[in-house]
Amino acid sequence: MSDKKKMTVPDFKKFKQEGRKFCHVTAYDYTTASIVDDSECEIILVGDSLNMIMLGNQGTVGVTVDQMIQFIKPVVKGAPNTFIVGDMPFGSYNVSPEKAIENANKMLMETNCDAIKLEGGIEMAETIERMVKAGIPMIGHIGMTPQSAASFGGFRMQGGTPEGAKKVIEDAFAIEKAGAIALVLECVPSVVGAAVSKAVSIPVLGIGAGPDVDCQVLVTQDLLGMYGEFKPKFVKQFANIRQAMVDGLNAFHQETIDGIFPGTEYSFNKKVEIPEI
Ligand code: KIV
């Protein structure tokens, strides 16, 4: 059991003011959540990236609110000492602020997660403001927003021109003004990450946004080397769990075909007289 103290909503502002760095990773199941809970990482995102990583689909669009809820629930159970963010899937918040509030309420009430994240800058600011007024702790997500990857021509860096950088900074201001507790900033040049972080009073949770942001975000399956299919430039692999798992499975297979496993150590060795059948 971890003795880590769970981060709270007021801690977001406090950490920013104190210049304290922190980490945000993904989890989509009980076991992974409990492993993150044992680590020092402060935040778990149950991201719609699960549509790729857990469900094997292309991109993040397609997963539903009910599916997200099914994945968030075991994560909440597995990580009682970690702040948990539920990601709103495409289609669940872009119809109207009322629909967004309804879906976010459902996600919060059915899962007991701690905050809700959605993608979009200026265009989503009014929705975020309404959600905050409804009492929902909100996190924005700007820069490269994967749900709109098709309109960017794929998973591409954003803010790479002066106009693009201005748009990212304006989006950040809009999210801050709307009352979000933090914003995810994805796939922008490091100078843009630094400028956004300097400009706003809420923490910037950077993924591919360089070193000068308040928090680093990575997908757990990427940073631990579990997901083999897609490796963006900003992913550092801190472990090779995929290879460790393949090695473990092959060791099991080899001992099985060699007749070594299970042996007496892993068998019930009670003597029983077997009747004639
Ligand atoms: O869904 C997700 O995993 C995300 C992160 C990439 C921030 O939104």
C-alpha cells in the first residue's frame, strides 16, 4: 500500500505558485492504476487514447461515454491516492453546454473520478465556463488535440508559426479565464510550451510541449514500452515492459514444453488414492 498523499483541486494552483513540478500518466484498468498508485506520479488520466491502446482502434474517435465510464471505474478503485481525470470522448461535449454538463455529471457521479478533461480552446471556452459554474473541476486540452487530428492532417505539431503560437496562447488564456484548474498542452515547440506556462496562472500539463511546463504527461503504455504500434517523438521509453512480458511468457512456454513447470513446488502434492474408473 502506498503512503502517498492524494493531490487535491486546490493543489493545482498551489503547485503552480510554488513552481513544483509533477507528473500525469494514463491508466485504463485496475492493475495499472494500482501500479501508478504505488508510484510518485500524482495524476492519472483515463484518456480516450484507450480507444487505440485498449480497444485496438485507429485514433481516439469512436469511444462512448458509457465505455469511458466502464474504464474509469476500476481505475478509481485501483488508485485511491492518485488524482483521477476522466476524459470526455468526441461527441459528448460538442453538441451543447447542457449536453456537456449532462455527460460530465454522469461520468463524475458513476465513477467518482476527480476532474473532467475535454479538448478545444477558444471555441470550447463557453462550455468549460458553464461546466465550471455547474461545479465540475475542468481541465482543458489545446495544441494538438487528437480528436481533431484529421483536421490537422494527422498527429502533427501545432503552434509552429508566429500565428500558430499566438493561437495556442490565446486558447490557453481562454481556458484559464473559463475557470479550468489546468490545461493539457500537446505537441507544440518547447518555446511555445514555455510561453504558455509563463502566461497563465494554472498549471500547464505538457505532452510534447518541452521542459518548461509545470507537469509532464505521458501515456503509461508508451513510457513503459508496452504499446508497440506508435511512438511519437516526445515519448521517452523509461522501461521495456513489453520485452519483459514476452520474455516471461516465453520462459513459461519453454518450461511447459520441457516438463519443468509446474513441478512439485507449484502442484498440490496431497496423496489421494485414485479409485478404478
Ligand atoms: O487520451 C489521452 O491519453 C490524452 C493524453 C494524450 C493527454 O488526452
